[in-house]
Amino acid sequence: MAYPQSTTTPPETIGSVSLPPPTFLPDDIARLRADLTALGSISDALGETGTAALDREQRVPALLVARAAETPEATIARLFLLGDDVPSPLLEAALPSLRTEGALRLGLVRTGADPEAYRATVDIRPIGTDETRLWLAADLGERATGRALVADHVLGVGGASLTLVGITDRAPVHRALDLGTGCGIQASILTGHAQHVVATDLSERALAFARFNAALNGQEWDLRRGSLFEPVRGERFDLIVSNPPFVITPAAAYEAGLPVMEYRDAGRSSDVGHTSDAGGISGAGHTSDAGGGPVPSAAARKGGTDSEKDSAGAAGAGHTSGDHLLEVILGSLRSQLTADGRAQMIGNWEHRAGEDWKERLSAAAHGLDLWVVEREVMDPAQYVELWMRDGGFRAGERHRTEAVYAAWLQDFQARGVESIGFGYILAAPTPSTRPPARRFERAGGPADQPVGDHLAAAFAAQRRHADEAAADPAATPLAHVATWRLAAAPDVTVEHHLRPGEEDPTVILLRQGSGLGRTHRMDTALAGLLSVADGELTVGQTAAALADLLHVPAEALNAELAAAVVELVATGFLERVD
């Protein structure tokens, strides 16, 4: 069996000095687009085993398949996904319009170890289905180069960016903002439902990749350089999305030897930089792959070279520990959103002793309705271990590793941090007619991505109920919902759990088949209400009938059912039928 050869030496510049982003040559980019559009499925070319191995950050199975296939799809995968040298004839066949000369002009390839072969200088990979496929270029990852990445690395398609893609509301809008665009992942998909897309970033390298990617996909974005909302002050948007650098990293960890990694650092410095999708915000760059959950895709795991230790002091200058960046972004959203606008983002937040993290985020989100879905919580040690693995520490670095670990933990301890939460944030401007609607919850089950439509509908239902409750504050809980006509969401099922030989269930569960995959335990009365939730009867009519049927006091049952109905509508189990 032929195994991948070790003679393909990674470029000496990778891991120490950034390679330049692709050259912007519109005619050549159009030729590249034509060649990539003509390709079949990359996943099919690599097969189930190869594709699954790539998801685990293992390239050998995919390399074996791709080298044996010699199809254009396999060649593109070898070159841009796997970091393999590709013979010139195969490259010519895979890019018949662009040709090797065009790839060289664009700066996409360079001569390999064999002068008759070529290796990629950028990562280019598809996102979306074969019918709606887009292509994104970014810096080569550690898997392709075998080396640690530099501080200004521009991250490509990864877990966090895909999480944000999955939670974004895709209703048509006029103006959308991708805050910290990086290589342009969010902007590329926003273009499908936004008439005008503005994408900002502090990183010149990230914006160069974004400009290239917009052209590669035949799109137009308004690209602007600057920190946070500075490039768009005074403007308003119907939709704002952001995958900010959320990894809480103290200056002490850098001083102890943690490599500088702009793509993930949530510490604020005097120079506010780019966000997670390989771009930037707040002295940091693109985030790594863990917005919707703590475990990053290994594709996002970057390291740092010894030379980067010299930059640690600079990273610490003006640096503050904690999740303050998240509060800053929340505090700015109201002034940047239209009256009917909305925002979706991912991030993490500290749980501190003697302090309610929910109150802290609520205070920051001035003038906003807010829904925070906490997907997972880690203790400080777990959190540090996760992001130290992401930091690319190698075997034999025990002294530096433990010094960084200790400094990081001591920062958390000094500030009373007991745990760190990860999850989704949805926000929208609060109407002047009522107080803000706030909902914080833990929902740790597997999400059936994409969940953007599900979350948008549930958030709209929460806000609608807040509007109605504010209009009649003296009404009883049942009065608020008495006129509602309800129907179960299409994905909802009921489970009855019975002991052997018994007729009556001991447990009745309501289960979501999609969305956030929630379950809700029901009593007999609520199960009865669900059994007739077909949009015909009102909640008031059903409650009255159940009180008679179950021989229970109507007042107590009404309050119980009203609270349950509000919760089930807010979480998408039930839908109001108007």
C-alpha cells in the first residue's frame, strides 16, 4: 500500500511569516470560478471514509483516495484542502480555464518540492450544497502545512462560522452587516437574502481575502476596514451577524508563553481588531470553531511558533481579561439596528462568584430584547485545557505548557470565575411601549442545523407575547393567552412511557424532532391540551373543558396551563394560528 510521502516539505514561510493573500485579478478570478463551478462533489470524490477522516483532522485516508482517483475533484482536494503537491498535468486538467499560469498569477500556487509539481499557498474549499455551493479562500490550515500558524492567520470555513451560518435568520432584508467578516463566510451567504451587504474587519489581510472571495462567487460586498462598529457609525441595518473572537485569554497567559493568536482572543487592547470568521474585532482576529459548543473543529486548531513568544508582551499591552468584548458589542447593537432589525451572534461568557451573569449581559444589552441560549458550560480548568490544545502546544513543551496553564487559571481564580458558558445570542430593538423581553436558558441537546428559521420564529413569538402582555398588564395569566389558537409544530411528537402491564403512562414527553431537539415533560392536563391543539379551539375553551373533565379547580389549572402554553410557544413546540 502506498502511503503519503514525507518528502513534501511545507513552505519555509508558513508558520513564521504570512504568505500574501491572493492577487485580485478579476479576469483570472472569473476563470477560476468557471473551473470550480464545473466540478462535481468534493466529498463524493474523497468518499465517506476520506471525508469522515477530514472531519477528524486526519488527511491520510483522503490523500490515498485522491491520489488514486486523479479526477479534477480529487486534484482540487489534494491541492487546496490537503496540502499535497500536484503534478502539473493534473493541475492543468483540473483548471482548464485558469490554467497553471493563471493560478500562479493569482498567487494560489507555487512550485513544489518537485519542480514539475505545484502546491497551494491558500486554502480554497466549498460551503453549502452542490446546488448552492460557494467557494471560500483563506490561509492554509495546520493540517495542510504541518506547522503552527502565525498571529494574523485568516481562518477559513470552520465549526464556529458554520454554527453562525446555521442560526442566522434567512428572511429577506434590505441591509445586512457582517461584523468582523474575516474571509467573508457570512457575507457570502448573506448575499442570498440581503440586497446590500456591508462587511467590516480590522485586518487588511482578512479584507483582501474577502475581496477575492466576493469576486470568486460573483458577489458584491461593501468592504470596510475598522474596529467593531467604527466603519458603520451612524448607519442602521436590518440584520447584523457576528462571530466575534470570544476566547477569554489573560495577558498573563501570553507573558507565560502562549502564542499570539488574533483569530480568537477576546481580550480588549488599544487596537480593536477582527472577529472570528477569520477577521477581526477587539485586538483579536477570527475566532476558532466553538461558538455553538466548546469543542472546536480541529480545523480551527492553530498553534504559534517560538518567535511569536516575543510578541506576547505586545499582546498583553492594554489587554484586559474577561468577556468585556461581548458586553461592548451588545451595548452597540441598538444604535446600529433598524426598528425592525435583528442580530444573531455566538460567543461565551463568564459565570462569576457573587454575580449573576444574566444580569450582567442584560445590563449591557441596553434597549434590546434578548434571547441567550447557553449550549454548554465548562469549568475554568476544562476551558483552559480546550484552548491550550487549540493553541498548538506540542509534546516536549511541558514547562511552557504548565506555566501558561497556571497563569490562565490564576487569572480566572483572581476574578472569581467559576465557569464559562458557550452559546447563541439573538437580539432586537425593544419597542418604546414596553420593557425589554429577556430570556436566558440552557439548551444543551444536539441542534438540528440549520436552526435559524426555528430560532427566528420562536424569538418573534416571545416578543409578540411581550407586546400583548404590556398592552394589558392587569390581565390574568390565562387572559393573556385565552384567545390563542394553537397547533403543534410539524416536528413535534408525544412519547408515552408506561410500566409493563399498566395502562396509564408514568411519563409523557413532548419532543422536538428538529430545532434544538428539546423535550418537555407534560402532566395530564397539558397532554390533554396538546391532544386538541389543531388550531380550532382557543386555549380558554380547552382549559374550561379540561377543568370539568379532570375535576380540578379552574383557577389553579388556568394558571398552570397559561404558564405552560407561554413556554411551549416561546420554545417552538406550539405555534399560534391566527
